[in-house]
Amino acid sequence: MEPRLLVGASQLGWVTTLTQWVSEHGGAQLVGQALTADDVLIADFDLLVLDGWSSLLSRRLVDQVQRDGAAVLVLANSDRPEAEANRLRELGVSLSLPVTATPEQILARASEVAAVRRFTQPRTKQSAPERTPSATAPGNKVMVLLGENGVTEVAVNLAAAIARLVQSVVLADFDTVAPSIAQRLHLSILPNLLSVSDHLRNGRFDGTSVVPHPAGFAVIPGLANSREWDELTSVEADELVGALRERFTVTLAVVHPILEDLAPLSGLEARFDVGRRVVARADQVLVVGTGSPVGLVRTLSTVADVRSITDAPLHVTVNRMPADRFLRAEWVRELIHTFTPDSLSFLPFDRRLIKAAWDGRLEDGGPFAKELRRVTGHLVNGWAA
């Protein structure tokens, strides 16, 4: 059987040369070109061929490929052999050739890898260990929260309120721009989404994979270093949400409100694809708006983006809403003129939340907490129905 090659996209000439040679002489199956890490994770191949300048080349991706029984071959810069060898060793790469290598040399390595793989692992690629869904999984829920202002405060208080009513709750921070759940609660930023994803893929998920909060819910912090978002693919985000849904009665996932499909814009699409994938997994969506004309416009924009992804029940809660009944009526009138949510609620401004945020604690009293508990009861009762 011919080895299966996945080629990393490159502007260098070796890609064209290799592709033409295989099409004319055979000797391998080209399964495609990988533009993103997601392309690598979903493909079935024996050997991933990258050049040393590829943006796909990372220790985490190399480890994932090798765990699936495949291998990574890097076409290295032959001008600095010693330095390049050290760098590849740090990345976990054990196979390399000069970037000037011929197609025959590349295919020879591919054949060796394929032969070893067929002998030691006669199975197809699996992106994650097999999981047995829990008995309660069909009734478990995923709620995605997003919006412009106040999402963090709503999320942490909602998690605490739901934890009083159900068996287990996890709050995961998938905000790819400004993750702030752990920071708001003064919790450790580790373990985070990356480490939890690794634990799940390796079958090592347990109580140490999440950060517990005294209010009875678990927290999975986001990635504080913006460069780490290149490490978490949308495929992994999708797998992670699915795995959490199996393990927790309620999964609350916070995402950034930018949900446009930015695929044509290199460097942006992967990050915001995470949010789109998470929203697509939602059983319920909660959009948090603010009680102002600008807040209304942004809420409608967010609702439109969500509706382009999922038809899941969509709730709107308006944070910092003035008590003026006329203003509330105007806000509602303008909203339902365009869209009718499955539920609509208003959360009043509460100065106690400012002090609570500084202290890293939850404010259990006051009008905000009281109204949010009422909203929570309505949501949970709706799920049970």
C-alpha cells in the first residue's frame, strides 16, 4: 500500500515539485495540503511534510501527530544544520531532510514510516481516545454566553446560581481576545484550555484538570497569552466542549462576540473559528447586552451572528439596565421589531459588584444577584421541561 502524504502549505518550490512528481510517477497518495492545524487533525495520513519555516510547526502539533501513529518530516534549512537540528529536537521532530531533498528521498522516508505504522498500528487515525458517554449525558446542557459588556460578571454569577440547582457545573473561558474568568475570580490561570484538551486526548481528565471554586462550580481558564490561541484548534475546541458535556450537568462556555467567518483573512480565521465551533455546540445561547442605544445595536448584531450558526434557543439579558420603565419599553420595542428572543431579562446596576470584583469574590446579595437567581431558575426549569 502506498504511503499517504499530507503536505503543509508553503510558498517554496518543493511543494510543486513533489506534487508533480507524485502525479507523474506515483509512489504515494497525496491526501491534500494543510493550511491550518485543524486540517492536520482531521486528515488521515502517514507522514506530514513541512518545511522549517511553516507556521504549523509546533511541539504540540508534532506530539498530536505522533500520538496518532503518524510522523512529521521537516525539510530543514541546510545553511545552519547544527542550529536547525537543535531546534527540531526541541520540537520533538525526529525526521528531517534538507529543503533541497528530491521527491524520491521524501517518498523513501514516507514508505519507511508507512511500513512501520502498518506493522505496529493497523488502525485508522483517531483524534481522541474513545469515550463512553455518561448515563446522564443526554440531559446535560451546554450554554454559550457572549456579548459586549458584563459577560464575565453574568457568567461567574450564573455558574454559582446554577451550581445550587444541579449536580455539576463547569465554566470554560473560550474568549479568544480577552479571557477574564479566572482573573475575575482571582483563580490560578492553570490548568487552562490547552492542558485540559491534552488531558482529555490522553484519557487523564480528572479533578486536577479544572480549577474548583468555593461556590460549587469548576473553572477552566482561557489562554492568557494570546499566542497560545494558535495552539488550540477549532477541532480541539469542539472536542473539548463535547467531552465537558458528557462529564458535567451544565457546561457554561464564554466566547468572544466576534463570530464572523474570517476565512479569507489569513491569521484571523483560526482564532474566531473557535468561537463559531463552540456556539455550534450550544443547547442554549445567552447574549448579554447593555441598556443603551449602542448596546441594543451591538446586541442585534451579535444575535444575527449567532443565528447564522445555530437555531438553538436564544436568550437575551440586558446588563446595567436603567430602572426607567420608558427606556426599558423602548429597548424591548426595538429588539422585538427585529428579533424575538426565547426569554428577555434585565439586570440592574449594582455598585456592590465593583467591590466584589476587586476582592475576587461573588456578591450574594443585592438587586443584581437577586434578579440573576430568578433568571437562573427560569432557565433551569425550562431545561427540565
